[in-house]
Amino acid sequence: MKDSKKSHAERSNLLKEVRKTGGGDKGLPTARDHNVADVGTADKLGLAPSSTVKGNRADNDGVRRPQSAELVAVSDLNVSILTGDDKDIYYLFEARGRTIVKPSKEVIEKRLQVLADLRHIGIMATSRNIKAEIGGSIDKATLDPSIIVATRVGFEKVPSPRYFVYGDGNVIAPYADLRVIPLTEDKGHFMSAGDLRTYEEGLAKVLRNQSVPTTLFFFGLMSVLKPFVAGTGYKAENMMFELVGPTTTYKSALTCTLAGSAWGKGHSGDGYARSWNMSDQKIEDLFLEYDDHLLILDEATLADTDEKKRAVKILNTVHRMSSGQGRARSGMDAHSHSVTMLSTSNQPMRQILFETEEVRRALEVRLVSFQLPNEARSFFDTVPEGFSNVDDAMRHAFIITGSNYGVLAREYIRNVLKLSMRDGSKLTTLIQRSISKFLRTVGMDVGDTDAVSYRRVQPFALAYAAAVVAFKTGTLEKEQWGRVKKSIRRAWITYGHTKPSIAGDPRIVSYLSAASNRFVDVRDGKKAWIHQDKLEQVAGYLFTAKDKALCLAVPAIARHNLNIPTAALKKLKRDGILRSGKNLQSKLILRRVGEKEIRDTFYVFKIPAIPTGTNLVRDPKNE
């Protein structure tokens, strides 16, 4: 593994070695095309003056080809030695506005390849004299401290960052006293277009005072603040929010399009969001490609066609995302990452995974699940003001984000960097006070004994802080967004806060919380009147057992909706959660038809409490 903490003496020795030996892997030209008026003599160029290097493409060596790169005289070549953000040494080759950056190791060991790659900035090293002259420039190169090579995306990895490398390789640096040369390759998922004010006005009209949409939107901006949270006394962990619901309920639209549009193009093949339908290694690579960005993975059920492989893949992803550390691969260092992650699925991840107690606890502090409360209104509390229904509001949002996207995050990053560099303590104080204010609002600011809930509340508090900083820096206009703290607080109370007294088994809690499931309340001991042809509409019965325990009875015909394998049911029986005799089922009388009481077969689970939002009915006969 590479030692990133070389001493000054070690770096000086490396510079001396480079000057002695000279010599390339792959470099990236990073500057604009430059039209050359005087290309010099054919002898100096190695080709006739009319020759050009054509193309505007990225070949398989990773080098971006400048378009119509006219040949340049070797005398126009400038070579400098630079330091990278990884503490390694690099060589910068510049000729009339075009540049190539090469690692010093490549210059030492692969000199001929380096000379060949100079053709991309218009220099053809075809003769012995030209090669010797270039070699002399390399040997005479000196360190330029005003330029830094950025090998990674995101913020500069120092306590007070001076720049941010966006996912497309563009550098956001508020002040011009530092030149940053990124080695990031633009893979086409970080596009921007349109106007920030048009974007804000149109989108805020839809999201204003809506708890889940507002929370998701500002959670998506949270990554920008995470490097600055260290000085506040709070933690900024890598967390995942997932939206769960059937198709055509706008869960992907709220994540991939609305939250994603702050960073790039909305939901499309070349859009900002990605799919779970990719290899484990590719997903892990995304943690670095989206470092300090928002990462969105759509449709977790597409992670793998095999249920067990899907479960393993999702669990590994959640663990590596939250740990902030990827796997070390042969010949490569393991890098840390800081991401905020959104996911969507037709079923909660807790139902997809084959859970053990260890897995359940791990997910509790890393994953917050937003399950669809009302199919008619999607995840909206009410129909947004000024629209006839949610569909109408979302059509408006699609129009706005179709031509305005990727501008908000860039402006927000620029303004946060400005404030940090101008007055870092002011930014830290603003974040600290915003987090503290939100925690006081939800009653978790002092001496909270529920460590799980305290960790789960942090991303909600940071989402609120992201909104406050956006307003204070003038990135967004506060009056457009309504009561943001109240909206995020409502989302926390409904979806985030997991009290130990009502947590129970997460798969059963998910089943009880699903908006499409209807449960008959027979806790008073009276049998509900339910005809045989209505049985499929009942997801379960809530009743009080003889030992006064609160129980859920799921009809045997509805067992497939639980999505709990037989092996897991057996474990629940051993744990005392599933109540049954010799087999896994029980026969109970919980309904009647007229005066006749009916005995049915059930899976009976002991539950600690009924989750908020459970769809309860008393007498289905009258509905």
C-alpha cells in the first residue's frame, strides 16, 4: 500500500531520482484546444507543418483527444513538477494551452510511452534531437507549488478545503490563487443546464411543506456539508434513505429526478442516477466516483435475479457505504469515501435480506426506510398548493427539471467553499447551531439514551442544516420553501424514529406499515363479520392473547405477502415471536358470518406495539 505520508526529505530524493532517470501509465490532457499560428520548422516538429493529430474522443488508453490538435514546436513545451492530492509527484507537460499530466513513476519507467503521448498536445517526438530536447526539459523541470494535481473527485482532503472536483472533472474553486488540474474522466452522468432561479421557483412550488419530498431534497445536499461537521461536535456518517412502494407511485421520480436534478440530469439513460443492476465491484467503484456527492441507486429488486445473491449484494453495499472504506484490490490502495445515498425498491430492504439479529442492528443505524403511506397521493402529505392533484404537480416538476438540472449543487458547493475560506468558524457555528436546533425540536438534544435513534436522527438534522446553509449563503431563497424544519421533523417522527418499545421484528413492522395492507382490529374480543369472499382483502388481525400479549394473526392465504422464508419463520418460533404448536400455523376463531363463528388458519406473531400509520379497520362488512 502506498505511504501517503512521505517526509520532505523522501519527496526531495524522489525528485532527484526523477531528474536523473527520466521515463508513464496513462495521462489525461486537461486543457482546451489551442489554435497554433506558427508551428515552427518541420525538423523541430518531426513532421511537415501541415500534419495534425485529429479526433475528439477517448481511446482505450484513457486520454482525451483534443480536436484538430495542430503541431507545436518543442521550444513551446514547458515541463513542471507538481504535487498531487495523494502526496505523489507528477509531471505537467504544457504546450500552447494544451496539457498532459503524467505520474513521476511513469516518466521514470516508461519514457518512450510519455514521448509518444505528447502527440496529443501537438508534439511529435520522432527524431533523436527532439527526444533529447524533451528529455532536457524533463531533467530541468522544477516544482511549481501553485498547481496541484487532483486525483479524486470531491473536496480537497484537508481540514479546510480550497476546491471541489465535480464528477465530470470540472473544478469549483472560488478563488484564483490555486490552479487545480483534475485527472477525473467525465463519464457523462454529471451534466448541467438551465437557470438556478427558474429551477428553484418551479421545484419549490411542488416540494413546499411536503415532509418526505422536502427531506429527500435537502438530504441530497447534505454531502456538501459533511466535511465541515467535524468541528461541530456531531457526526456525519454515510447513511442511506430508501423509498419503498409499488410502481407508478413516483418513488423514482422523487429520488432520481427531483433530488438527483440538483446534481445532474434527471431520470434517464444518461442521467445522474444509476441502477442497482450492475456488478458488486462497479457499485463499489461508484463510491469513489460519487465521493462527496449524492449517490442514487434505483430499484434494489434488480440487484440480482437470485434472491440470496441479491440479499448478499445489498447487505455488502450497505456495509461498505456506511463504513466509508472500500476493499483493497491487488495492486491498488483502498480509498475512503463520503457519500449520501438514496435508493428505491418495491419492497423494503429488510424484507429482501435474510436477516440475523446482527444484520437487523446493522441496518437500524445505517438505513431509514420511507414506505408509501398513501398510493393516491404518493409520498405527499397533501396535494401541492396550486395543483389539482399530485400527477399535475409532478408533470410540472418534470417540465422544470427537463431543462434545468445540475446547477444547484455546483452553486451550493461554490458558496460553501467561499464561506469556509472567508470565515471557517462562521460556517462551523452555523452548521452546529442548525443541528442542535433540530435535535431540540425533536427532543433528542440532551442525554438521549436511545443510541440507535440518536444515530438515525443525524441525517435528518443535517438535512435541515443543509437547508439553513443554502438560505444563509443565498444559494436558495428561504421564502420559497415554506416551513422546512417542520417538514423534516414530520418525516423524522413518521419514518425515522424507531423506539425500542415498537421496533419488533423489522419484517413484521414493514408488513404492518405497508399502506396497501388492511388489518382488522379485534382487540376487544368481538369477532369481526367477514364473508369468505372478502378474506383476500384482509392482511391480518390484531388481537389480544389470553396472556394479554398483543398479537398479529396473518391468514395462511396471505403468507406469501410476508416474504419471510420458512427457515426464518422457524427461527422466529425459536425466538418466541411466532406462536404455534407443533407446526408453524395456528387455528383461531377471529371472524364470523352472521352469527356463525369461523375457524381459520393463521401465522400468529407476538408484537410489542402497532406502528404509527397501520391501516386499521373494525368492521369490514360495512366498508
